[in-house]
Amino acid sequence: MEILAALSLEGLSSNVIGILGAMLGLGLVIFLHELGHFAVAKWCNVYVERFSIGFGPILLGWKWGETEYALSAIPFGGYVKMLGQDDADPSQMTSEEIAADPRSYVSKNVWQRMAIISAGVTMNVLTAILFYALAFGLGSESQPPVIGEVRPGKPAWQAGIGRGDTITEFNGREVTNFRDLALNVAVSTGEIELKGIHRDGTPFDTRIEPDTKGTRPQIGIYPSASLKLADVGHGVDSPVVAGTVAAKAEPPFKFGDEIVKVGGEETKSFAQFQDQLAARGAEPTTITVARRTATKDPEKFETEYVDITVGVESFRTLGLKLDAGLIASIQKGSPADKAGLQVGDKLAKINGRSIGLDIDPMQLPNEFASLHGQDVELVYIRQNPTGGREEITVTLVPRNRPGWLEQLEVEGEPIAIPAIGIAMHIFPFVLQVVPDSPAAVAGIQPNSAIQKVVLTLPDGAKADGVKDKVLSIPLSDESDPKKANNWAFAFWMIQRLPEREVQLTLKEKDSAEPKTVKVTPQPDPAWPSPAVGLRMQNLFHEEKADSVPQAFSMAVNYSRNTVLNIYMTLRSLVTQRLSYKELHGPLGIAQAAFVSAKTGLVP
């Protein structure tokens, strides 16, 4: 009942249009496929008994000439029933009586039978080119291959690809949208070559070995957001996250606002917007948005520019200083790489200050960023092959790369320290409890091991984008590295879901049984967060041909890449580089058609 009550007439109308569009689209594809079989069979003088769109009981049928035409109950498919070729009655293929009939399928020569069987696919390829040409002629909306997020420690991150970078080529083939880029990576075999342009305008050409630990090869990149806030109908009840500084901004943000300036400085991309927020530090700022307002003419709008004052979002802390874990990844060419650090090393001191006691490891991204351009003495510990531990001291110069812009949305991810180019885990072992902090009030003691974090949405609170009202994040399962290295993810979820109550399950040093305590996070004014709580739309661009020949050229190229990706997908499935779990049957096809139908042919 709650779901039904929440559906607006606009949303219901959109869903109905999507369903009808998906049915029409699938029906057209099936019709054209079967039309190919039908036309070539007729051309070869084969007796066609029935031409049906759909399977199962016939809903509507009529006879024209010698062939019965039918619309059947199950829309996901269709068939052409020919004399001598009936999937429901395979015995026709071996019947001597039918074979003797010159109009039967089995009486035709090999080339004619091959032509009839392949005609469906051939028709789909030809019509695909026509439809693609039409789409490119009118203008097709897609997500450009602009990088919005790079997952810490993943292959793209290691190679130095960053937010705002644009991929232009994949293995020598032009890339025009993010979907094709992701698909090419997913069906790749071995090392891949990426060419593109960094956000500062410099070109890059790098080779990357995708991560194959999951169900498909990945390099850890996600598409960019735009500068537009979520709009009505995007499945959210507000363009801001409840409980954040964006929700408290004056005047309030509205659906569809587009960010144009931060602190009076022009904003041209989402990556720049992130950097501008990080650079403001602990000071409130003014975000200028372009807002469309209605006029007396319902087809025209006016644009007004609104200055919105936004406060500082501080990190919500518990007052715990945990133990630094091991380095999980190092960026190629970074200060850490040049200084000789290796995966498996453990950071111990910065300029004589102990990490874990003097410095909270979670603040290392900001700590190193604040020291950019300076010589920093770093002490780290390396485990020797013989089992001993070696303490090594190096001097490095951090880059001007703000922390916490690579946010932890996936369990088990390491925390990135962009200023020196490492990603490291946090060991969920309490070294120190800050006096009078939430953890101290809850009775947490040093030398405790955190086993689980539970985030609960209180009754009556607004939905926060996470479907589970109770989000349980385990930290103690040593058999699963994702769960054993989950503190950084849990910490970020505490920031992302500010309305949720926090419970920790810990095992104290001298206690036989774990205990569960409720902790109320408190904002730390000295630790500003670069996030403000805005919900952004995805970035889209229009792929449009300037002429009919160019539209067909783009269509042929797109169709060729699609066929190549199908081949690569099948090969990856055979070699088990791509998991069968990535396959989708008729329901998956229907869902994709539904989304496409809701989106529309052109923007």
C-alpha cells in the first residue's frame, strides 16, 4: 500500500509509457527478424504455414493467401512455421513424404536452407544500421566517457587516471560513450590500452590489466555526474540529503538547479566543483545556481541566478583512533612510488608524529594534502622475507591533491591518500579513545577490536537512499578480506547517512564476550568534509550526425562494435573470464527495453 500511495500520476504514466514502448520495441525487433526468415523462405518457394509474433495460444489470427498470420500470447519471441521445419514436430525433418514435396524446407539445397536460417539475423543487422542511423540523425543522448569516480586501489587508479579525465580510445577504437567503454572492459582479454585526455588538457596513453576477481573484468571507473541537481521524477523526494548542510542552505536548493559558480569562481565540470568545495576548508561558501522559472507561455522558461549560502559539512567522528593497516596499492609515478614504498608496507610516523596515537589514520588524506609542496619525513615498517620487521625512513613531497574525494562506496575498499598516491586499509583495533568523546561516553576502552557496525534509520525518518533500514557492516571475518577491511567503508557510511543511529559491537582485551554499545557521532569542526549533501544528475551529451552519410557511418561503426562485443562476450564466457552471472535472459532484455523506452529516442 505504501508503494502504491507513493506513486505519482506522472510516475505511473511514465511507467505505462515505458511498458508499452518496450512491448512495441521488442515486437518490432521480433517482427523484423521473423520477416527475414519469411521473405527468404517465400523467395525460395517454401510453403510457409504460419507467421507468428509471440509464442503460445493464438490471440488474434487471420489467413492471407496460403499463410496464417498470428499474434500469440507470450510476446518474447516469434516463429515462422514452414513445411518440413517445425520445432514442435522435429519428425518433419526426416519425413520422406515431406522431403518429396518440392515446396518443403528440407527439399531445398544447402545454400537455400542456409539463406533462410540466417535471414533473421541478417535482417536484424540491416535494420539495426537503419535504426542507429535514424537515432544519430535525430541525436542520441548518452553518457560521455568522462570519469566521475576512480575506485581507490583499482587498476585505473594505479595507472593515474583521475576524476574529470576523458577516455578517447580503447585498444585503438574510438570511444564516444561510457557504456561502450565499460562493455569493452568487461569483455576484454588480457591487458588493455587506454588513450585519453587528463582534466588539465595533457594527453595520456596507458596500458592496464583489468581486475578479474569479480564476475567481470573491471578497472574501477564510474561515469561523471553533471552540474545539475536531481529533477522531479528521478526517484528522489528532494535534491538534497536530509541532515546535511545542503538541506539547511538558504535559500534552499530546488529540483533541476544547475551549479554555475562556487565562491564567485566559475564552475565548468563536476570534478572542478568537488575541488572547489574541498579548497574552501572550514569556511562557508556561496554556490550560485541557474534556475529555470515558468513564464506565462507554458513552452518558455526564464533563467534566474540564485546565490545560496552553504555551511561547512564536518566529518562525524566517534573519538576513536584505530591502527593503520597495510598499503594495498600504490599509484604509478606518485611520491610514494618514487620514494620506494611497496604494497604491504605500514605507515608509522609523519614528521615524528605517531600514526594511530598522535594522528588518526582516517585523517591522513587531509594531513598529507596540508603538507603539499613540503619535505615530509615518513617512517614506515616493512616485513622482511625472513619474518623480521624493518623500519625505513624516507623524505617525500606530497602533491596538492585533496583527500576524501575518492569516497568509499564499496565494501572492503582501502582509503585513498591522493597527495602521496597510496591506498591503505585501516585495522579495526582501537589504539586510543579521545577523552570526553562519544566513544568515551559509551565506555569504549583502548585495545578493543571492533567486530561490527550497525547503522539504523530511526522510525519516521526520511528515506536516505539505502534500501535496508538496518545496515549491518561486519568487520571481523578474516576469511573474507572485504569484511576484515571494512572500517573505512563503515566510516564513510556514517558520513553519508547522517540521520542513522550507530551501534558498535566490540571485543575488549580482557573480555570473553563481545559487547554492543550505542555511539552518537559528533561533528568535528576542525575536520571539514568536501561533501555537502547534493544529489546530482548524471552527465549526458548528444551524439548527433551532421549529415546523412555521417549518420550511416556512425551507425555502421556502432553496429560493427556491437557485433565484435558479442563475439568477445562469448569468448570471455568460454574462457570463464566473464561469469555466467552477468548473463540476462528474456526478463533482462525486457527490462533493458523498458528503460530505453522510458528514456526515449532523442533527448
